[in-house]
Amino acid sequence: MNSPAPRLCDAATLFVVSDVPKAVAHYRDVLGFKVGFTYGDPVFYGGVERDDVTIHFQAAHKTQRRPGQGAVNVFVTAVDALYDELKSRGAMILQPPGDRPYGMRDFDVDDPDGNRLTFGMGIGGSD
């Protein structure tokens, strides 16, 4: 009897942060994510989600990894509209959206710990 091949179903980026409740609040208030959960007393782990993107946070004191060393590329539609939204909320945007030679229109945002999010879409995609 052959069992079906394993299938990868979903994933969550994990960022190490100095303060999980502060990170969760930033992603909610500035980047427009919904709070998925927080864990621990005091809180040392948490997660946020927006559409099909999930990001988890782990407190730096619970791991040997340092905060602010993470990065994720988030593929979006309407990159310029997202840029306007995040800019209006006070996001730490490193440069406005631009057409890149690698075929993307994107922009970078840092969170308070220095983790990097690149939001982008393929050039020629719907905006």
C-alpha cells in the first residue's frame, strides 16, 4: 500500500525580537497584520498574519540567535498602494517602490529590531 507523497502546506517566517508584545503591536498597528496569538507568561512567542502571510516572533532571551537578523520577501499585488498604506502608518521604509533589474517592483521595510521585509510584485503584474 503506497501512501501519498508528503505535501508542504504552509510556512511561517520566524523573527527573533527583543520584545514580543512590542513586535506584535508594531506589526498590527504599523504593518496592518492581525494578531494570531501570543504565548507565555510573560509573553515570549507570538504570531501575526495578513492575508496568506504568517510571521512568528521569538524573544531573544529564549534563543541563541540575535534579534534583527531576519528577512522575508513578501509577494503582493498593488505594491504602490501597500507602500502608501504603510508609509501613512509610519513604517520604517528604506526606499520607495522602484522597478528593479531583477524583474520586480519592490520596497524594503525594517521593523524596530531591524528585521527586513521586502514587499514586491513582478513588473508587468497587476497593480
